[in-house]
Amino acid sequence: MSRRSIRQYKKAPVPHDLLAEIIDTARHAPTGSNKQQVHWMVFENPDDVNRFAALVIDFIRITLPFIKDDALAKRLNRIIASWENGTDRIMRGVPNLILIHSLADLPFAEADCVIALTYLELYAYAHGLGTCWAGYFTTASNMHAPLIKALGLPAGHRCYGAVMLGYPKLKYKRIPQRNAPLTTWR
């Protein structure tokens, strides 16, 4: 219950062995028809992660004129302004990024990948690590040609999600507030 999205990280990278252990545990997540076609891409170099953030900013700049939702456009403009002022609101200075991908035409690929990333998040938290889903990155990773090329996913694969992962800069004492469950009992 105390797991939360972390948006401030220490600079220290997560050791390779711990990253491998986390992925090894997450690979046990269930998959549709037991296909086990979940693929992992782990970025351990903060410079790579920062380069990807810059590519996402480029993607936002290109797509911003076509955004019809005023609230979204304002949020994206704030993200660009923050970037220009030296604050990364895409990758948040995280030292590690884990991307999950699978064949795009595989039934249940998206669900399989999301479940596996959820397993990864919970296991990472148990080891004192913080995570945050990289939604802007995930969107751009499937639409922005320069980022697609930089990632080098295998032919026919699609990114179904990514999480930023590192040591949290802050410690939280309270469980995050959540709304009551939206449940219908029959």
C-alpha cells in the first residue's frame, strides 16, 4: 500500500546485479496462453536516458501544434519550458530506465507487458527502489522516428511501457491517499 510513483531520484545507478534480479522476478508474471513473449531493454547509462528525454521533448514540440485539448497543451508547454530552464520533467534525472516490448501482432502483448512491469515495480519497491511509469517516453517511443531508431527495437516489436527506476531522493512516512474502490457487488 505504501508504493508510490517516485519523481526525484538520487544520482547513484542501480547495480547491474540488482536490475537483473528484479527482471528475473518480473519474468514470472503471467502471460496470455503462457506465450512468455515479454522482452526487456535496460538502460544503465544516465546519458542515454537523458538523450531519450531530449528526443521526447523534440516529439512534444513537433506534436504540440496539433493538440486540441487546451489543458494538455498547457501541460506540455510547461514541460518544454521546464526543460529549457534545466529541469527534466520527462525522465526526471533518473539513472536507469527499463523498457518492455513485444511483437506488435501478438494477442495480449500489451496486457502481458503491463502485468510484467507491475510485478517489476512491486519487487523494485521491496528492494528500496523507486519507480515511475514513463508515459511520455512510451508514447514517443512508438511514434517519433528518431527515438524509434535510437532504441533499436527488433523489427515488428512495439514498446508497451517503460519505468524510470532508481533510489528515491526522499523518504515518505505516509501511505498515498487513494479513493475508495469503485465496486459493484452483485
